[in-house]
Amino acid sequence: MTVTLREAQAKDLDALVRLEEVAFEGDRFSRRQLWHLINRANAHVLLVETPERRLLGHGILLFRRSSQRVRLYSFCVHPEARGMGIGRQLLESLEQEARRRGGERLTLEVRADNRAALALYRRMGFSLQRWLEDYYEDGCAGWQMEKPLGQTR
Ligand SMILES: CC(C)(COP(=O)(O)OP(=O)(O)OC[C@H]1O[C@@H](n2cnc3c(N)ncnc32)[C@H](O)[C@@H]1OP(=O)(O)O)[C@@H](O)C(=O)NCCC(=O)NCCS
């Protein structure tokens, strides 16, 4: 499937809220949180969409001024568009953006029962770093994962 990637703007809020509703079963961002993320200088909200501008997924990076560690804060693909390589493409672009802004490591947290995401992250070179007991709102544990971004200085 041909897709395009671009940074989110305030006008994308409605579509982002709808995507959160269908893509996640819990731990969703509110409209207000998404608005802040779009407008924060230390966040990067990347969208993937069809040529007709139908939103298929999003990924959010958080940067910290004093750190070369970039956090993948949220990441999802619309249920109807899964299994087509869009997640991988989105993650590759997010890694590129993290590298472009000087990131040396990309970290994330993932539910321990999220087999699809764990498989994707492992395939993309992330390794398990730390077990996070009782991490999610329903009590599910998580994994912290990390990938070196291979910056050449
Ligand atoms: C995780 C998610 C983003 C994957 O997106 P996707 O577009 O379906 O993934 P891709 O098609 O790019 O798949 C890439 C790799 O991920 C793994 N993968 C994807 N879906 C999988 C599944 N259902 N079961 C096992 N592995 C899977 C595979 O390794 C796959 O590589 P392969 O096709 O060469 O075998 C998507 O399932 C999703 O949005 N889930 C709900 C939200 C979520 O869990 N976000 C992550 C929060 S940490």
C-alpha cells in the first residue's frame, strides 16, 4: 500500500482521537493530551496516511534536552491496515527523526501481553531492558525496550 508520512498539526486532532479509540483497548491519550503533544517542541507526532489523507497510524517521540535518549511514547496502526508493513515503515521514519535530532538510543515501554508489538520491536532491533511490574492501568506488566541508533559522531 502506498502511504505518506508527515508531522501532525492541530487540524489532525479529530482523526487522531478517533484512531486512539479504535487502535488501543485502554491507556488512551485524551484529546487534550494529544493537543499538547502536537504543540510541544520536545515531542514529534508523526502520521501515516493514504494518498486520500485517511489516517492509518501515528507514532510519537519525546525528546529531552539533556539526554540523547529518545522515548517512543506512543505508536499504533489502524486495525484495518495492520499486517501490511505500515508499522515497520512508521518506526523506521521515527528512528530517522530521532537520529536527525541527535538521539543515540530509542527506548519504549510495551505491554508484556502485546505479542504483535513485541515481535515488531524485536525484529527492528530492540532488546528487552527491564521488566515493569504492574505498569499499566489494568495491572498488566510491561517491558522496557531499547535500540541503539548508531550515531556516528
Ligand atoms: C503493533 C502494531 C503497531 C504493528 O503494526 P503493523 O502495521 O500491523 O505491523 P507490520 O505489518 O509493519 O509488521 C511488522 C512486523 O511486526 C510483527 N507483527 C506485526 N503484527 C503481528 C502479529 N499480529 N503477530 C505477530 N507479529 C506481528 C512481525 O514481526 C512483522 O514482521 P513480518 O511481517 O515481516 O513478519 C499494530 O499491531 C498496532 O497498532 N497495535 C495496537 C497498538 C499497539 O499495540 N501499539 C504499540 C504500543 S507499545
